[in-house]
Amino acid sequence: MSRKSIPVSTIIVLMLVAVSAAQVSVTTYHNSNTRTGQNVNELVLRPANVNVTTFGRLFTRSLDGQVYVQPLYVPNVVIPNKGVHNVVYVATEHDSVYAFDADSNTGANAGPLWKVSFINPQAGVTTIPSTDYVACVDLSPEIGITGTPVIVNTSFNVRGEPIVCTPEEAINCFSHTDMDVLVLGNFLVERSGKKRLFEYPGKVTVGTGELVL
């Protein structure tokens, strides 16, 4: 297995010191489905301003596992009960996905904006020990989320169906896709055998066969 990624358990946030006029989303590996690494929508970064004076590390974030995915970025995201943030998303080999404020790690942004774990050790759902795959020497000590996720930042519907307009339509659309998680206002819908509806930071409502809104 050959990879160019460097395993780390800390995400480093790099930002242009000068405030940019336009912020460009990075929602998939190497910026687009062509996988060239070129971001044709980036109009701010230039050799003249990417230097030690105006560009560099702002801060680091500790994570619960190694990182082989490309961190993703979306500006001006509305986080329920936390306002609008420029967000960095990153996934780990410990099967966790984090959302961090991209501009600050102090005050209300000292912790993640949210974190989702896809393991449940009590139910026997864990990451795969790398020792189970002797030939895989790059991933250690566990194998979890290795491929870069994709952020679908567009209208919500499946091909041939109208765009959803209500929570009920969103749940129905979600149930007919291969997506694992749906954020719906203050709720996080997660696919794991049962359909579970989480209200964060509040209570959990569990329905068998249906979701109660």
C-alpha cells in the first residue's frame, strides 16, 4: 500500500494572515473530481502573499487518531446553537469526524464545533487493528476512515426527485441514499441499524422503523 499522506494525530491550521475577500470551499479530495489538486476557484493565494510574513500556522488541534484524509473546508457554515463559522472538517483512523472553527481555537472555539464517532465498542463496533493486515504497514495502530469524505454542499434530493422542502421529505430522501449522517437543523440523523435522531446538546429520541420529529 503506497500513500503520500503523512500520519499525524494533530491537525495544523494554515491561513493567510490578511483577511481574504473570497473564501473557497474544499469539499473533496484534491479539490474536485478530476483529482488534479488544482483549485481553479482560488483567487487569493499567490506566490507574492504566501510567505513567512503573511502565511503560516495559526494553531494546532489534537485528534483521537492518525489522519490520512485531506482536511476539508467550508466557509460561513451555520452551526446550531453556535452561530456562523468557517469550518475545517477532518476524519481520523479512530473513525471520528471533527468540525473545527478554522479561525480560532480560543473561547467558545476551544473545542470542536462537533464531533461524531462511528465506533461503539460496547456493541462490538470498533476500528480494525492494523495487525489484522500484516501487509498494510502504512496504517498503525488501527484502520478507520482512510479515504477523504465528500461534503455535499448543494440542494438535497436524489436524481429524478424534487428538492426536499420539509423535514419529513429530508428523512425520506436520506433513507434512500448511502449517506451515513444527515444534519437537520438541531438534529443529527445517523444510520446504524436503527434510525436514530439526536438533538444536540439535548435529549435522544429513538424510533424503531420511523423517526419522530
